[in-house]
Amino acid sequence: MTARHTTRAALLVGVLTAMAVVVPVRGMAQVSLATVVDLAEHNSTAVRLAEADVQKASAALAQSKDAYVPSLNFGSGLPAFPAVGFTGGVPSILNGTVQSLVFSLPQNQYIRAARAGIEAAKLSLKDAREQVALDVSTAYLELDTVNRELENAHQQESFTGRLVQVEQERTEAGVDPLNELLEVRLTAAQIRLKRIHLETRAGTLSEQIAVLTGLPVGSITPDHASIPEIPAVKADDGRRTLPGIESAQMLAVSKQKVARGDLMNRFFPQVSFNALYSRSTTILNDFNLYYAKNIPTDNFSSGFGVQIPIFDLGRGAKARESAAEALRAKVEAEQAERQNEIQIAELTGSLRELDTLAEIASLKRQIADEQLKSVLAELELGNGTGSGPGSTPQLTPKAEQLARIEESQKLQDSLDAGFELERARLNLLRALGHMEDWLGELRGK
């Protein structure tokens, strides 16, 4: 088992043990956002694929450098049947070869390309981890918001239940017409539908978090206190290059060095070293009859091989192919950077609107809260206006339930607006390259 898998297993065991201790009956426990992010990063297939790419890039660098390291191979050429006549080859009991590259300017370019490839893979791994952290954090924040809205929705249903009862009594007494009772029932149905929608959304988010973290579905309850404040950043607040864009740029550098190496391979010579040892045998053959002297038992040769390219259409085509791949990688890096700039502009514009919408929703909630307080006070003390002509009608229990429902609805609207604002800020943090700072704060670093 690798160190990464051991760490992940220990983390899972720790979380599950804590959950079992805290809530052994329901099988659910509050899990901090930091723990959920760590679990998601360890469980993510995107992160594991990026880790595999880093290992592949490291192996590619080793392969490029090992071309200068002598390779040693042993073999045997023992005959299976008696030889007939002179076949041109000398049977050997044992033979060994040593080969290595001594001098090659193109190979040096390939080594530099492999090093750039490792940097690109590491940056891609960092980008994958940040993206997973963003995805699971967004789902966690939304689930926390939905759970709070669900609590409020259950209160709303109790208010509407009381309102339907009050309106039913008023209708039967002939105080209110039937259409008001139908409208109240419609309000109750709409609130029930809202509650069902929230329960469905909570189930979907729980499934999403379970897939991201590898924990059982529904085993995580968000801990609101573990969510750090998301800073209200702006487009000009110390913008940094994203790891994904840096990875694309380093990949383009790697492709350019490969293209340069392929181009140099068309013109520059290459020097290699070779050595050969063989121990010949006369078993099942009469080769010594064809030579003036008997073939020596031990044979050894060595030398330097020099390759000078003169005319090779294949190498030229390979160089053009590599140049095209390098150009494509460079354009893709530029495209990724431009798309990120567009995303920053869009998020900046959206944030201005969402910030105002959140403020409006908060003010409406405060107004509804004050109106509820006024209604409750008038119901308790009376409005003091009497029942004469032109006086304000005395408030009824119906007005209380309507005020409570209105206040609850404004609270839900405020929670929705607050979440949309937080999500936009988190996405802008990611687009500006500040995601790592926020994750450091999340983990208490």
C-alpha cells in the first residue's frame, strides 16, 4: 500500500470513527469543511489521474537521461540441431552487449523537454486539487444553506397548517369567503412543494459529496462554524496565474523543446558507444573447418559509432509534426488564459449584482421581522383604535400566521442570496489564483 493510500485510509478511519462516536444511532455527524476537502482530494479520480501523469513525466525524464547510461544485455545462441554448411554466424554459449549514447545535441533538448513536462504535470496536479476543493466546497456550502432552509421550511409548514385551520374556521363562520380559504390552501401547497424541492436538492448534494469524498451517502452533516469567511476580492486584487494555465504554458515549452530537438536531429551528428563480448562454441557445428585458424573461444570488440544525417525525409516530416504540436500547445495555453480573463470579467459583473441582491434580501428580511414584531405586539396589546367608523380593524390570528410565513420566506430568500454571493466569490478566488490562500486559511495554516 502506498503512502498516499495509507494516508487516505487513516483519514477515512478517523472520520468514520468520529462519526460513530458522536452520533452512533443516526449514523450522521457534523464534519468540518476542511475534512471534507481533504477527503475529496484524496478520493478524486481527477487528482489520481494527475498524480499518474506526474509519475509518467518523471519516468519520461529518467528515460531521456538514461540514454547516456550504458545498457548491458546478455543472451545465448546455442544451436538446437547440428549445423549443415556455413551459415555465416558463429554460435555462442554466451554473448553480451554494452550500448550507450555519448554525444547528441537533440537528446539534450529532449531531456529539457522532459523536465518541463514534469513541471507541467505537477502544476496540473495542483490545478486538479484546487478544482476538486472548489467543487466539494461549493456543494458543502449549498448543502449547509439547504439544510438551514429546510428547518425554516418545516416552520413555514407549521405556520401554514395553523393558517389553514384559522381560515377554515373563519370561512365556516361566514367571516371570509371561500376563495380566501382556497388561496391559503394554495399557499400551503406551494410551501410544501418548496420543502419537497429542498429535500430533493439536499439528497442530490449529499450524493455528490459522498461521491467526491468516498463516504456513505447522507453520513455528513455540514458544520456551519467550520466555514471560513470568503473574502470579497476584486479583479484587480493581486491577480495570479492559475496552475492550470501555468501547466499549459510549461507543456507548450516542453513541446517546443521536443520540436527543437527533432529539428536538430536532421543536421547534427550523434555519437554512441558499443561493446560486444561472445563466447563461441563448436557444439553441433563444424565452423572451424571454414577458417584458416580455429575460432577463439572468447571474443570482444568495442568502438564508437558516428551517425551523420545526410538525407532523411522521415526526420524532416517528424520535425514538422513536432513544430505543429508545439504551436498548438502554445495556442491552447493562450486560449486558456483568455478564457480565464473572460470568466473573471463575468464573475466581477455578477458579483456586483449578487452583492446588491444579498443586501436587498437582508433588508427585506429585517423589514419582515419588524413587521412580525409589530403584528405580535398589536395582537397582545390591541391596536387601540376601537371598532367605530373609520377605525383600523383589530388584527386576527390570521394576520399573525401570514406575518410569520412572510418573515420565513424572506429568511429563505436571504439564505439563497447569501449562498449565490458566496459561490460567486469562491469562483472568483479560483479564477484570480487565490484559491490556495483560502484553502490554507481553511486548514488553519
